Amino acid sequence: MTDLLDLAKMESGEMKLNITDFDINELIRKCVIKLETLILEKDLAVDAVFEEEDLMVSADPDAIERVVYNLMHNAIKFTPAGGKISVTTRSIKDAAEITIRDTGIGIEESELGMIWDRFYKSDKSRSRDKTGTGLGLAIVRNIINEHGQRISVRSRLGEGTAFTFTLAKAGGSPADKADKQ
Ligand SMILES: Nc1ncnc2c1ncn2[C@@H]1O[C@H](COP(=O)(O)OP(=O)(O)OP(=O)(O)O)[C@@H](O)[C@H]1O
Ligand SMILES: [Mg+2]
């Protein structure tokens, strides 16, 4: 229920971002710890590959935690036992780039455009996961859009999926952050 309420708020422009500087790598570690039980239950290997020890970004930490948590939660749900999940961060110019990759069931090419829609679940995931409501990615995309950043997906059916999004690096040029406050 809160997902739906939050989504409505975001879409009516009521979401207020609290932009601060924080280490995205640390936030990712925190999410891995929160999801540890699920990861262990499915015997998944989780690999965090950080280009640098810490990577300071300028964003709303609570909102971004929701993004990382949702993407990792999907990766876990849609990856069969024994599979692998990797989270990579790297810095490119003024941006930090975060990729969450899995070796799961993948998404049909014809469905790739629809996964961002509220309540959309692929037929495959419907049979596999009866709990989700299909709001996670709609929320993720809204949050990234509100930050003025981008998110994209690449996937191959039966092989796996990778979601990549960007964030402004801390200490970037003021123009980068201008309309995100
Ligand atoms: N990592 C992934 N691998 C395969 N399919 C995915 C992955 N992430 C998302 N999908 C597909 O996109 C659909 C929408 O994802 P979304 O996170 O919005 O919903 P959900 O996980 O089903 O439910 P909720 O997030 O509300 O609990 C999923 O149901 C699934 O079909
Ligand atoms: Mg989800």
C-alpha cells in the first residue's frame, strides 16, 4: 500500500528530495546485508565490484536505498538458486554509474519496454513470484527521473538481466545539481 501511495505522490510532484553527499558503495553494502537472508536461502553468490574504495555521490540517500534495494530484490527473486548477482560502481566524468547484474530468467525483448509500467509483471514472473505487485520498477524509475538521472536495462531471456543507473558525483559542477535541490 505504501508503494502505491508513494508512487502517487511522486507522480503529482509531491516527492521532496533531501540531497546530501554520501558513499554509494557503503549504501550498496548496507542493502546486501539487509537482503542477506534471501541471498543465503537461494544460495546466490553476490559480488560487489567497486572501482574505487568509496564513491561519493550527491543524491537523496533514502530514495537511492529504495532504488538499490528494489533492483537487488528483483535480481534475487528472478534468479534461480545457485546463480550470481553482481553490483558494480564506477565513476565516469561527473557521474557515478551503478550496475546490478544477475544470471536469472531474463526478460523477453518485447517486454523490455513494459517492465517500468505500474503493475506490469511478465507471465514468467507471475508464475514464479506471486508476492510482488509490479510497482517496484515504476518507483525506481520515478526516483531516478526526479534526480535528473538515467536508468536503462539490458536483458537476454534465459541468461540474465542488467540494470544501470547514474547519479551525480559529489562536488560536481553546480549546474549539474541546479534543478535537483
Ligand atoms: N532482474 C530481473 N530479471 C527478470 N525479470 C525482471 C527483473 N526485474 C524485473 N523483472 C520483470 O519486470 C517486472 C516488474 O518488476 P517490478 O519490480 O516493477 O515488479 P515486481 O518485482 O513483480 O513486484 P514489486 O516490485 O512490486 O514487489 C517483474 O515482474 C518481472 O517480470
Ligand atoms: Mg520488484
